Amino acid sequence: MLAAIFKASYNNSTDNHVIGGVLGTAFFINNKTALTANHLINRGSFRPNDRFLFCKFWLLLENGQIVEIKKDCLESFPDVDVTKIYFSGDVYKGELNYKKSIANIGSKFVLKGFLASVPNNPSLEVSMGWDENGEIFVDQFNLNSIISEQQGIIESINICDLTTNDIRFNNIKCLKLSCGGNSGLSGSPLINDNGEIFGVMSFGLPEDTIKKDFLFAVSIDEIEKKSNIKI
């Protein structure tokens, strides 16, 4: 089950100016736990945009569920650019049948995620409101306009040493994909024809452009080796 990560910065219910948008993608690995890219959200991300006082994050699920993300629900593994989002009770009520698979060069994949709210990408359809306590909430949303789905093969398997604005890899096993894409696919699961997970989408190049010519995912076996995450 996929979800878009949505952030809103705001002041209060009397000043109802709100700025918000989709940062990227997450996916549930069980009913209580979702994974995403660490550079999208971590405990240090809970800072409002300039000229705003507060911010909140939500998971907007494909099935229509809206789940607020709290700072203490996050556990980060920056060495592999993964954040685990965990909840005390079942959040996603459906069935999940993910299993892991080790990628080989030439392995086929499907990459599905949600485009980020940046210039030249489609915009998320979303409405928000204020409750009786003056707290902001997401009322309704429609993900259809920002879905991105691509297919391809694993072009190469690389040991990456990388330093960017928000990612630092040291000898990390990465999968280079045969396709490019737009901002927002970070955090998406890389899945084969059997619905098995190869890895988690991490970064694209060029770094400072919306459209990426080259995409890279961190291999799922590398993630399991360097975290407490088990598929």
C-alpha cells in the first residue's frame, strides 16, 4: 500500500494562510509500519516553512486513509537513506503480501510513486480545515493526478560513495534503474513482477533538477543489513 507524504506549514485558524505539498512516497510493509526515504522526512524535518509558525505531516494512502505523522513515530537510518514510520496500533487495515527479492542486473521492475509538489509537476487535489480546537487537518484528497508508474530493468548494481545536499552514502549497494523520472519518487518501493521488493528508491541525477535522467534505489538486502527493518 502506497502513500504520499504531505506537509503543511501554517500559523493559526485566524490566519488561515497555509502552504503545503507532497514531498514524496512511502509504503507500508505491515499494518503498523511504513518505509520512506530518510531525506524526505526524519525527526529534524519538523520545521515550518519560512514565515510560518507550525507544520504537520500526513500519510495520504491510496485507499483514502489520512494518517498524521508524529515526530516520535520516526526512526531514521541515514546510512541507507531510509526512515521507518511506526505506529502503536494497526493503521493500514488491508492485507499486505510483500516479500523481499535480491535484484540482479537485467531484473525487471515496476516503480510507482507520487510526484512531488514542485514547479512543472501536477498538483495534488487536497482540501484542509480547522477543528474546534484550532488544529489544522486534511479533509479530502485525490492522488490520481500525481501518480507516476514506470517499468524497466536493473541496469547495473553499484557500490556507491555519495555526498549530496541531503544524502551521504559510504560503500552502499545501489541499483541503477534503466529509466529516469521526476521528483517525488524517493521512498517508493522497487518491485518485481511477483510483487517482491528489490529496494527503496533513493536519489536521482542531476541532483538539482526536477526531471532526473538517472534513478538509483538502495538494495533491500543492504537496508536490512544496516537497519532493524525486516521485510
